[in-house]
Amino acid sequence: MKKYSILLIMLIALGWGCNDEAFLDKEPTNILLNDQIWGDKSLVLSVVADLYDRVPEYQTIQGWWDFASFDEGFASNGGDYWRHKNQDYGYGEWSNWDYGLIREVNLFIEKCGTADKLDPADKAQFLAEGRFIRANIYFELVKRMGGVPLITESMTYDFSGDPSYLRKPRAKEAEVYDFIIKELDEIKADLPKGSGTKSRATQGLILAMKSRVCLYAASIAKYGANTPTVTLPGGEVGIQASLAAGYYTKALAAAEELINSGDYSLYKKKENLSENFANLFIDKGNNPEAIFVKDFKLKSGKVHGWTLVNQPWSQAEDLEGGRLNPSLNLVQSFEKLDNTFETYSTTQANGDYIYFDSPKDLFVGRDARLEGTVMLPGSVYKGKQLDIWAGFMLADGTVIKGDNFGARKTLPGKTAPEYVVGWDGPIDNLEFSAQSGFYVRKYMDLAVGSGQRGVNSEVWWIRYRLGEVYLNAAEAAFELGNKAKAATYMNIVRERAGLVIPLTEADITFDRVVHERKVELAFEGHQLWDMKRWRLAHVVWNGESTELTTNPGKANEVSTRVFGMWPYKYYNPGGANDGKYVFKKVIPAQVTNAHRFRLGNYYSEINSTIRNNNPLIVRNPNQE
Amino acid sequence: MKLRLIIVLGVISGFLASCGYDNYDEPGSKLEGKLVYKGEAINVSYNDVTFQLWEPGWQKKGEINVSVNQDGSYGAMLFDANYKLIIPSNQGPFRSITNAETGSDTILVKLAGNKVMDIEVEPYFMIRTPQFTVSGRDVTGTFKVEKIITGANAKNIERVNLYVNKTQFVDFRANVVSTELAGSSVTEGTTVTLKATVPAITPTQNYVFARIGLKIAGVEDMIFSPVIKVNL
């Protein structure tokens, strides 16, 4: 009996539980619902912040290794030597097909459009930001894949068993560029003006991005003529040559509107021009040049390890560093102060070495951006001089070197061992040593602790800055035949780098345009896209193992392998040159193969899964 | 004891015998041949020229890529089936010939057992009478260029190269020395001479491999002469 009454009580209790709707119908505590988000400005901001963060990027400070994929840098890290050993780039490399993200952005735009609890001004800004992010994603897609299906609303499957109505063909490459330009034009008025906001879309960003987008479209239209097979009959890849002038005009107009608005100015806060250029990337307080950045913050979890992985070994704050070594290919591209190009000469006419009192003497009289971009032997970082020298060179030409940082050996004629190699290397095959003879400087944080794993760095990543906009304007003006204007804009950027002798109209050539972007925008993620749009990639990275060019100012010189420049201390007791430095051009031992960019690499492969799911998608050219 | 041994052996042999049930047969028919122009092999660089085999009738589409060796030969192990062979456009230093059977560049391949099949293509140029002579460490190559495709579809020569390598793989990537002559200074039908000085090779070997390459303007893949072993 007792048993039955207990059972009865339990049944009644269960029944009550079911009757009460509120008991089971609870609001979830782990996710936020639409109504909750779209009623609160700060919650919408977190949603849009997440979308900003997810736009794909290639070559950023969060992935140092991508900078070693071409000829700008050597990867001094055991797991990345393959970058200098493999030959072809895979057809699938750099591909992206993230329509899941596009769907989320489309949903954001749709929901934002119907939200009624937000302040109208906020709503307009969020809507514009959503459309900016979508345009940005399409820009990333079109750079990589060519024309892609333009999906501007969220698509939903009706579970009818036939999903074919969701299949959309690829748009023409020009159509995607036009879409991006149109979106940017339409949303501009809804965004804030001025240089105060840097990590969200602004009117300045719209103009900067528009100048870049138009420039890309224009150069594909113009230089596509050099690669007639890199096209598709439907226009999904390739832009008609006749459209080039129109795009160049738009690029110039957008860049000039931004320049003339006066909202931004070039960063000129430091007396020392190299220091000034290096500071441009790490100074987050009132930086007048940065237009759009990805920001980081210490102790928030959103930090990056660029400084940690690239810090010079001699002063590393942790047990790693020195990974990205800028190549001699890049270092020799920085011109002399009289606007001429010259490779570094290390030997005299009679075949003997040139002897330098200080290792830095080899690099004096060059573009100030050199030391702002690269740490040279003898450069100072965090208040301490770097220790880059590869060994002792004896009078008979033999070299005494060590196989570890700061190794000690006894020199001939001496009794006590002493250091025979610098604490930064260079030592072949030793990871974290400066195997090319250089370390990277751009974006390297000067804050104490930025080289520690537990702290890391909060230096931001600049995606758009005024310096690039000036070069966009210069390039567009040059292509439109207005060389005087091109020279004016280019000189503004060069003057900041200490190149005070202005270039004249006659100096402005295509080679100049290419070269200026190379030295100004090194390690900023432009190289691959620039080389692609100029259709230079298959010429410069042609797979042939050639010697380092002696003509660094020429745009189409082959540069398939990474070279280095190593300083040695000259040891000749009693001799005049004892203790001085000599230099040797080297090719790091890990560089065994030449890069080869095939015609099929210009547009990344759309893989067979995508093509099987949607047979309307045509394949990119030259990949079979 | 003996019984246990018999059981263990029985189980093992059972395992081994069942492998045949669990696995598919491997492809057993070999399709091989050469890319030829009027019976003459087309020499190309390794891993650069490929063609595709498609087997229709499956739900998902995916091609079998077959790459062509340096001497123009190819080989693929396949299942018996009816294939469609396609040389994609822009592939190779040649253009495909319209197939009489299909009326397009598609070639039907009916595979039942091993098959030898040469694929006839039409190259833009052929390198004729390549000859190599040696004096000291200088390798001299002489050859003539014949323009095969003329008229509206003709293309120009971008450059010709003499490539020398220490291994049998000889092309623009794999060489110890190469000399180049711009296409503008090459006349069809006249003898062209290229000379290269072979640098010191470690470890020392008293022979090298040489061949002539021709780059056609606007075509990615080069056409070559056969690889010749040259004694120094």
C-alpha cells in the first residue's frame, strides 16, 4: 500500500510538471535569441565584430609563414623549410569558397533590415557595415577565384528532394568587381567620417578600398592581354581590355577624394626616418595614417605572436624567435638616396673583399624604409644591437664558424676559445638564426614582454593605410597617361622615406610603379595579389634557378629563390684590415628549388566537390 | 596440442583467404603509348603535360589525370571500361586533332585488357636534327626548327634553349647550365647553334644529358628534342 501511495505521488508530481508550460519552456542560457540581439546596440556590435573577424585574409601578422612563400622572406623554422624546397604551387592554394560565411552575413543584413528597436542611425551604420563585410568577402573571393556566384540573400533549402534551384552560376569577374564598387558607393554615406575609428568601416576606408578594388580590376583588364589563356569564354575569368581606363579613372578619383579630404596624413612623428617608418606600424596612439586595422589587446586573449616568433635570438625573451628572415632579393631592392638602383658590392675590382669598419656600412645611403622594414647586421632593436655575423674569415679565405648561436672556438695563434659566430647567427640549417643575414622589423613590437609566450603583442595589423592610397593614385595616374600626377603622389611617399630628390615625369615607368609598391608595402600582404593582377607572377616566379638579379629596379626580373648576405669578421692579426667586416652573398642551404607559378595558379582551383554539387560552376583555366 | 595448432592454422588461413572477399580487384589493364606527330614522339618536360580520362555513367564526375613523360610516353593502370580521352585546351606545346569518330577532340578509348595507343597531336613547332658535340667542357647543340602550324593559328617562337643537366631530367627547372636565344633570332629551316659550358659537377661525372627546348609565345609548356647522353 505504501508503495502505491509513493508511486501515486510521483505520478501527480510528473503530471503537474507537464502542465506547467513555463516549467519546460525556459529561455536558453547559452545562446542569445534574435529578439534579444536586435534590441540591444552593444549585442549587435558583438555580432558584427565577429563577422569583421572572420573575413579571410592571406599574409598577416598572425601567419608569418605565408610571407616566406615567395621571394620576400626565408622561413628559418624547421617545419617550414619545405617552402624553399617545393617547386610548383598547388592549384588549390589560396582558394576560398566560404559561402557559409556569406550566408551568415546575408542573414545579418536581412535581420538588421527588419530590426525595429534600434536607433535609426545605428541601424543604418550596422546595415552598411554588414554590406561592407560582404563586399570585402567578395573582394577576397574574386582575388582568389575570379568570378564567383553573387549571392546577396540567404538561401534556404525547402527539403523537396531537389536542391537544384539553389544552384547559381559564376558571375563574370568584372561583374563581381562592379558589385563591390556599387556596394561601396551605396553604403558610404551611412558610415562615420574622420580618422578616429580604425577597426570599423569608415568613409575613409570605403574610398581606400574602392581605389584598391578598381585598381585590381583595371590592371587585370589591361595586363590580362599578356596571358591570353588565363581567361574563360564566359568571362568568369578575365576582364575586357576596353574596361581598363574606366576602372583606372575610378581608382584615381577614389584615392584623390580620400587624399584631398584631409582626414588622414602620412605618419611623420619621428626624426629618424627609419624609426619613423617602423613606428608607423606599431604606434596605436593617434596614428594619422592607419585607415583600417585589425586591433589586438593585451590580457584580453586577443593577442598575436608576431614579435614572439620573429624576435632576434640574441635578445629573445623566450625560447624562440627569428623565424622570418627577409631575403637579399628584397633588401637589395631598396634604392640609393640618388634614386638609382645598385646591388651590394662586396668585392673590389681586383677580386679582393671590400672591408667595412661596421657591418652596417654596407647598407648606408639607402632608402630609409630599408631599416624600417628589415633588421640589418648592426641594427638596434629594443635598445640593443643585433649580433649577426657568420664567422671569422682568415686571410687565406678559410672560414671559421660555429654551429650554434655564439659558438666558441680557438682561433689560430691564440690559446683561449672565443666567439666565432654571432648570437643571431647566421648559421645554415639552424632554425631561428638569421639564415638570410636579416631579421624582419615591420610590425615588431618594442614593448617589454612582447616576446614572451605568456604576454605576446597587441600591435595592430594595418589593412589599409594612406601610404598605399598614394601609390594607388600614382599607379592609376600613370596608367591613365598622367605621369606628372603620378610623380607627385609617388614623391610624397618617397619623401617620407628620405628620398628627397623628386622623381620627374620622365622617371615614372611601369617598373617604378611595381618597385615602389614592393619596397613600401613589403610584408603587408600585397605581394601575391599585385603580382597576379600585373600578370607578372608567372614571369618572376618561372621555376628557373637563376642567379640573383643585378637589376632590382626591373619589374620582370626572375626571382625564384631566396638569397642572403652574410657578414664575416676578417681575422688577420697585424694586418690593416684585421677586425673589419667582409660580406658574402649566399643562398641558404635549405633553398634547394625554384618557385614556379604556373598559369593555372592565377585563379585558384574550384575543387571537384564544389563542381559536382553545382555543375553550373565552370572550372578555372589551365588547371587540367 | 596438435588440435590447437590445427585450429590456429585454420583461423590464420581463414583470415588470409577472406582478404580476397574483402577487397576490390586492383585495376589490371594498362593503357600506354606516346604523344606523336606523324609517328614522331613529342618530347616535353616532366610532370607538365597531362591529359584526362573520363568514365561516363557514374553519379559524380572526376577525371583521371595521366601525365606524359619527358619522351612523350604515358602509361596508366585502369579498369576495363569505355573512357573518353580529352587533352584539355592550353595543355602541351600542341593542339589536339579533331577525332573522326566523335567529331571533336574527344577520343573514345575502349579498354579490355592491355592496350597500346599513340595519340596524334599537332605541335606548333618541331625541333629537327638535333646534334650535340663536345669540346672540353663545352657542349654545342645544333638543330633546325620547323614550323608545323602555319596560317591564322600560327604562333611565334619566344626563345630556344640548350639545357644541360647531370641527370636524365633536363628542362628549364632541372639544369646545371642553359643558354638562351631569343625567338626573334631563330629562322625556321636554318641551323641554329647554341653553346653551353658545363660547370664543375660534384660528385665528378664524365657525362651529362642535354637537349634543346623551344618556348612558344603564349603557350605555357615547352617542346623539346629527345634527351641525349653526352660524354665529356
